[in-house]
Amino acid sequence: MSKHEKLVLKLKSHPKTFTFTELKKLLSGFGYELHTGGKTSGSRAAFVHPQTLHIMRLHKPHPGDEMKHYQIKQVLEELRDRGIV
């Protein structure tokens, strides 16, 4: 099982801990690119799929790297709605 497949399974299991770093790797494996919007974006981030132009907007977690539970749920719902997972 690849690292990407392991991340997909972890996300599907509704984990209590999922980091923004893991999310970047996961979405990158599906073809999404991270766009932060320049100097003034602050904690906002957008993951854009260049072919479908689908955008997922999130706030980067801070001060740590752990995402909030609602964010994990939101990402999973978006990916399910698109038929990706």
C-alpha cells in the first residue's frame, strides 16, 4: 500500500489528528495545487485542481499543524462529492 493510499484511508477513518502537511501530500496526490494568495493571504489557503478548476478553501491551522475536526470532515465531503474518494 502506497503512502498516498494510507493517507486516504486515514482521512476516511475520520481521525482525531490530521495535519496540514498530510493534507498537502494527500491533495497533491490527487492533482491539487496549493495557492496561498501572496503576502496578504495570512492563514488562508486554496487547493486548486488545474484541470477541473475545483477549489477547496481552508484556513491553515495555527499555531500548530493539526487541522480542526470540521476541516477534516469538510475536505472528505468535498472529495466524496467529486467522486475522488
